Amino acid sequence: EIVLTQSPGTLSLSPGERATLSCRASQSVSSSYLAWYQQKPGQAPRFLIYGASSRATGIPDRFSGSGSGTDFTLTISRLEPEDFAVYYCQQYGSSPWTFGQGTKVEIK
Amino acid sequence: QVQLVESGGDLVKPGGSLRLSCAASGFTFSDYYMSWIRQAPGKGLEWLSYISGSSSAIYYADSVKGRFTISRDNAKNSLYLQMNSLRAEDTAVYYCARANYGLDVWGQGTTVTVSS
């Protein structure tokens, strides 16, 4: 099983700042089958990024994903008020599929 | 529009059983793998299981293997999760999701509470 470790656990930033979230895998993620999701309280997760770097339909270009192998990054170039949420990475390259534990982006 | 709607969540006693359903609409259901994911109160997302479009490929997380069974009825555009031998630690919101290079469409979730 591939274990995904996200860091930091919490990121305290102000609107307009840049957010950099990390997701590290315990072994190489096949074909960069790595996705990112955003979740706000009381809501279902929202699909942001697939294939490590491709934005899902309708996702603003301030969200970008990068990385390969075992190290992946989600970057939010300039935080908008609606971006404060919890973010999860997930690998779907090998079974069982797995999620990271999440990074909370909170308002400083 | 593309939509998934879960149902079947309830309060159940430890050791009991429950069957969750997920109704799909707005896309060709049989073309897609489907998955179940859960989230315990105040915790992160936990992937549980997936099933291929033809039901030929099925996989489970170790935490539910042998207790939960995923299935689908393509004629009814429906996904199911049969949950047996339920434990307190199965208490969570259960989501179904469409698998399409990631989990691109999610339902709103259904709540399962396991308590005596």
C-alpha cells in the first residue's frame, strides 16, 4: 500500500499570499496518477487536479500541481477567501487507492 | 447534469448490517469505475473500494475487506455498498464517487452511525 504523507498539517496564510502544499508518497506513484481535492466544512470534496498537474474542469488557474515519482506539490498562487479549506492528495495508480491525511489552509 | 445521490445511511447497532445506494445520472454509468469513500467525524478521507464498469475488477481497503461488498446494477444506474458486521469505527459519512483519472464527481454523502 502506498502511504501518502501531507505537509504541513496546517498552513496559516493571508488572502493574496502563495500557498505551497506537499504530498510525499512511500513509493513511486505509477504514471503520476496523483489527484488533489479541496473540502470545505459540511461539503463533499471537490476535484482539483489529476495526473499530478492537470486542472479539472472549471478549476481556476491559480491552482497548479507539480511533481512526479514520490514528491508532489499543490500551489495556490494567490489565496482567495474561498480557498481556505482542507486539501487532500490521493493516488490512484496502484491498489489500494489511498489518500493523504490532509492539509488545512487557514486564515492568518 | 452529472449527479450522484447516496441514500441508505442510518443508525445501526454494532454487529448489524446496512446497504447503501448511490443513484447516478447525467452520464453513461457503465463506462466508469465507481468508488466508495468515507469520512469519520472530524477525520480525513478514507478510500474503501472500487468496482469497474463491468464489475470484473473489484478492490477493497483492508479495513473493510470481508465485511463490505461493493456491487452495481448498470441497468438501474446504481452503485451499492453492503456493510456487514458493523463496528463503532465504521461511523462516518459515506460518499460515492465516479472514478475518471481521479474521483471527479462526488455525491453529497450519507451518514452511517454505529452505536448501541
